[in-house]
Amino acid sequence: MEFSLFFFSGDGSAAGPGKYRLLLDSARFADRHGFSGVWVPERHFVDFGGLYPNPSVVAAALAVVTEHVQIRAGSTVLPLHHPVRVAEEWAVVDNLSGGRAAISAASGWHPDDFLLAPGDGTSRYPRRKEEMFEAIETIQRLWAGERVELPRADGTLQTVRTLPRPLQHRLPVWVSAQGSEETFVRAGEIGANVLTGLVAQRPADLRDKTAAYRQARERAGHDPSTGRVTAMVHTFLWPDEDEAREIVRAPLTGYLKSFLAQQDSFGGEFSKLGESERDAMLAATFERYFDSLALLGSPDKCESLIEDLVDIGVDEVACLVDFGPDHKHVLKGLEHLTELKDRYRPALASAGPVEGEQNP
């Protein structure tokens, strides 16, 4: 099992300086302590994830304050961007980082985000998943130095190639997948990795999707063992379990409240509940997360979830650490997370590189 850090702050509208201090300090820590990567997302127009409107911009900053960790978009919403710009921007990150750039591609889910899409976002939204896979193919061709044809304003075609040239011969790509087994399968067919999570799916369902992903890789001629399945989990480790519970109770409850409120734009029931009903729902959800769906508590307690993830075929845990605990607690918690990570160091040392990565 490998371990990476994942960022998706729910406090995007916070005023004042220091918004990215926790991200930068945590990335430096991860770089010094053998974590495999740092993930930064893409979100627009809402507090939840709103610190991260463009992962390539944030990744460029991370590239120059780290030396070892892979710098990853988790995720970049490809239908919102021209694939040429994605290839150009991440080639810059690849050069700044010395060949450590990677992305997870997402199709997008919120219709309002498609206000940013090139052309008519409304008409593109229904086929966003197809556009994502088409964009992945185009980006990889451009990354490899191929020329592609693009339409001019008058409808004629112009052949272009992108600059700067990246350092890696192939861009490591994950596909972000949650509910749909079909997305896992298509990721396997193109030889990509998968970024998923334990939100809104049971571990048993993830086991089935992971198996389908491995089978799809094999059918398409890719080594099924080299594809990486990464699962995002909320993370805070502390020596004393009861102390950990009280440290994370308020911030995680607030984070979950923001998440559920955002989901209501798709017909959710959270906002229709009375205040006492919402409080009861959040309290129950917090306990479920703390007990079985997140890395919350002592290293010994959290090892059981890691073993469960190993059993269902997960290769890497992306530890979401910026869900609300204060800066001091998060950084101290990373020390205890490192203790857990290092229990899996023999497996980490024997693991091969992610498909598309260069050997050091």
C-alpha cells in the first residue's frame, strides 16, 4: 500500500492571507517523509473545494517547493478545458518538477461548471464522459510530441504540436470514478489508473469494480497488476482515539454539512430536513465515518481499514487532510500518519512504478 496526501478544503470563501499555507507545509512534509504524491482538485463557484479553481496553477507552486513527490491533479475536469491547454500547462509542471507531473481526469458532474466549457457547455454536458476519454487520447498524443489537427475559425484545419516538451515520455493518468463500474472498465481498457473513494459506495462494491478494472486491463493487453487503484479517505491520526474523535468532530461535521448541502442541487434531501433532523443525520454520519469509512484515530485502529482496502484491491490511499482541523493538528497528525505508512514500507519498496512514470 502506498500513501499520498489529498486536498479538497471546504473553506474556499475564507478571507485573509495564508490560504495555501497548510497545503505548502503538508506538501513539504510529504516530500521529506516518503509519500508517493500530493493531489490538488478542480472546483468552481462553491466553498467546497473553492481554493482550487485550477490544479495546474497550484501544482506549479508545489513543483518548486518539493523534490520527490509526484504532483497530481485530483482531478482536472477535462471537458471544461481545451486538451491543448491541459497538455501545455502540465508540461510546464513536468519541467518545473523534474518529471513529476500526473493528472486524474474527471468528466465533471455539476452543470454550473460547464459555464466555463469551450463553446456551448449546455450541449456538451450530456456527453461529458465521452469528451473526457477523447481528451485523454489527444493529451497523450500531444505529450508524446505528435501533431494534431485543430479547426481554425473559418473551419479549415491547422496541424499543431505543443510546447514546452515534457520530461516524462508519457503523462501518468488516473480516471476519477465513483459510482459507475463502466468508468472503471473504460479506465482499464485505456491503461489508465483509477482514483476513487469510499464516499457513496460500499467496500464490497469497490471490490467488484476493482476486479472489473483489472479484467478490462488484461483484455485490452495491459498488465493488470501495474494499474493503480487509489482510494481517497478522510484522514487524521492521533495517538489517543478519544482525543482524535473530539479534535475532528466539529471540523468533519462541518465539512460533511457543506458536502451534503452541495449535493442538494441534484435533488438531495438534506436541505429539506428540519434543523434537529439535520443535526441527527450529521451526527450519525460522523460516527460512521469515524468508525469505518476514514482513517481517523490511532495508527493501530486505522491499520484495520488499510488491511480492508488491501483485501479489496486498492493500491494507494489518498489521505484527505484539509477537511478542517487546524494547521498545528494537521501537521502533527501527519507524523502519526507517517508511522502507519511506514508499516507498509517493505511493500512500497518492492512496488513497481506507476504506468507512465519514469524510473528514478
